[in-house]
Amino acid sequence: MGIKVTPFIQASRILRMSSTTGSVPKGHCAVYVGESQKKRFIVPISYLSQPLFQDLLAQAEEEFGFDHPMGGLTIPCKEDVFVDLTSRLRRL
């Protein structure tokens, strides 16, 4: 019997790791997006509680786990998909 950790709690763990590296403004986190070559984005931490973003976090955990050598969250999706998602989140 295991304990299910919600994506928000998982993201909080990753956020703690990414806040110690690089220059990320307060209230934001570094996100690396891409399939082969990763591009760094800085996103508001408020995105972490959004269901669409949490779905991406769950996929990232399945593929990458919590080992993020780049110092931020790594999301395995196409850059244009991520940009579209963050555009929708900004309108909320």
C-alpha cells in the first residue's frame, strides 16, 4: 500500500530544488521544456496549482522522476505546446 503524492506537492519539492540555482525571481520557478533540446522558461508558481500544468508535471515525473540536473523542472513536451498552455493559464 503506497501513499499517493499530489502533483502540487511534487512540484513543491522540485521548486525547492530550483530556487537554489540561477537567478529566478521570487514567486517564480525555472522550467526546462523540450523533447531533445531544452529551453528554459521562468513561470509563476501559481501555475503549479492549475490542473493543466499538474497534468504536465505528472508526465514529467513518469519520464524524468525528480532528478533534474539542469536545476529546474524538466517537462517533456514540445515547446509550442508549453507556450500555448502558459498562454491559456495567463488568461485565467
